[in-house]
Amino acid sequence: MSDVTQDPAPTPLTLVKKSPPREPDISFTRAELEAILSVYGRKVIEGEWRDYAIGTFREVAVFAVHRRTSEQPLFRIEKRPKLAQRQGAYSVVAASGLVMKRGHELKQVLKVFEKRALRIVDA
């Protein structure tokens, strides 16, 4: 009898196909979030909005505004960089799917939430 132990059979190597590197998700920059949160804070103080959600995806970043947490969003502020050369990367979409405003600059698009000043007109 020998005291020599044999190594178990080597395991076969498995080839793993590497997938191409995934593009990072689209997200809002710090300056964009500051502009959005400025409008959001004003609407919270007015009692119109109460909650929000942020989503980052491959083609779009979304800031959704809710009246109540359990409801559908009232508005979605979207950033779609692929549309930057066409209609503009930023848009505000109502709950019904209607695009309320679209443009190249976020601050201009967010003006859709400003209340119109009432003026007295002489007749």
C-alpha cells in the first residue's frame, strides 16, 4: 500500500462569452436636479405636490411628480439626450401622455409650471 494520494481529475474550463460593455443609464446632472427640485419645493409649499420618484434608464431619465404616493404621477419631467438635436432633450409630460412643453433648455421647459399672473384689463 502506498501513502500517495492522487489529485482528482482537473475540471474542464468553461468559456464564457463576454457581452459588450453596457451603456450607462441616463441621469440628471446636479444642476438639472437643482432646477427641478426648486420647482418641486415651490409646488410642495403651495400644497399641490407631495411626492416624487426618479428613474434612470438607458434612453431616458424621469422625474415623476405625485399628488399622493399611491397615485399615478401628475407630471413627468423627462430627459432624452437622443432628441437633443431635434425637438430638445427635455420635456414635461402630463398624466394623460400629453407633452405639455419640450425644449433644449430645462429652465425654459420648467416654466410651464409657473402660474400666469392675472391682470386687470380696461374695457
